[in-house]
Amino acid sequence: MAVIEGKLKVDKVQKWADATENKIGKMIGFVFNDTPEQCDHYS
């Protein structure tokens, strides 16, 4: 299992919540320094 930990700016919390809610059951990916680090189903 991989774990990605980070912080969100207060003004970005709702945007993150909306984006992840729309991806439930679908693929979600994280990119760090132009490199995909993790792509998995979001539940």
C-alpha cells in the first residue's frame, strides 16, 4: 500500500472535495515533478 500525505490550502479544500467525490469508483492519479507516482481506484 502506498500513502501520499500532503497539505491543502484552505481555499482549495472544497475544490479537492469536489474533485475526489466525482472520482469515486474511478481512477485517480498523482504526479510529482512531472512523474506519475500513483494511479489507483478511488473509493
